[in-house]
Amino acid sequence: MSQRNLLLFLFAGTLIMTLLMRWHGAPLSRFPESPAGIVSLELAKTKATTAAILSAWRERPVPNTIARARQNTWLDFAFILFYSLFLYTACTVVARSFHPAHQSAAYSLALLPLLAGLLDVLENAGMLWQLSRGAEEWMARATWCCALLKFTLLLAVVVWLICSPVWIWLGKLQKG
């Protein structure tokens, strides 16, 4: 499979999984405690916030909300595979366009999506633990920390990918 076809396949998988998870997870955002759906649980920094979300999902009339949250979290594992490999591949393709003196740094940045994917796996494990066992301060903090680091790394990668064409162009101007 060519690099272009691989990128297209991974991008399509990322897009499909994004749409599927948004559709599947939409009922989780119907509660004031979780306006961002499953992301509200990802970013619940404290036991109190986590407990409020879990309580709302257990007690409100939407059927099987906890089951839906579990399913959505399991679906996220496929999403992780697609988005982390898509961003990794995109970064390596872009890295090849850099001047050889800067390629090693560019290739190092390509590892960030894989690290973000690992953090996402740990975050999902924390959420599944809390969905099964209830809110705990240490688990809420650990899950939040993984989510915060994941989102930070992904933001850095996306900004780098957006800005890379300018840096590549400036490098070519300097060359001559």
C-alpha cells in the first residue's frame, strides 16, 4: 500500500470513527453534568465531578446510559488506532520534506501521536474502571492527567502539521 493510500485509509477510518462515536455518544451529553458527553468524564478532575456524572448517568431516565458510556469507551480503542496512526503517518510524510538537518527533530515529533494514543488507552482504562467501580479521587486525577496530556500532545501535533508547510517553504527560500 502506498503512503498516500495508507494516509487516505487512516483518515477515512478516523473520520468514520469520529462520526460513529459522536452519534453513539450523543445521549451522554443530554445531562447538565456531562455537556460534552464522554469527554466530560475524561476531564472530570475530581471524585466529586466524576461521581456527579456517574450518578446522573445512572439515575436519569435515558435507558442504559452507563452501558452506552462503556460501549463508547470501547469504541474509542478503534478510534485511537486510526487517529494515532493517521497523525503518525502524516508527520512522517511531512518530516521527509524538511531539510536533512531538521529531519531528526521532525521524525521525533512524529512519535507524539503514538504517545497520545498510549495516554488515551490509559485514560480509557481509567474510565472503564470508574464506570464499573465508581468514582475514586486517585483514578479521577489519573484519568484527567492522561486526558490533559493527550489533548496537549495532539494539539501540538496538529499545530505542527498546519505550520509545517510554511517552515518547509522558508527552508527552501533560505537554500536558495
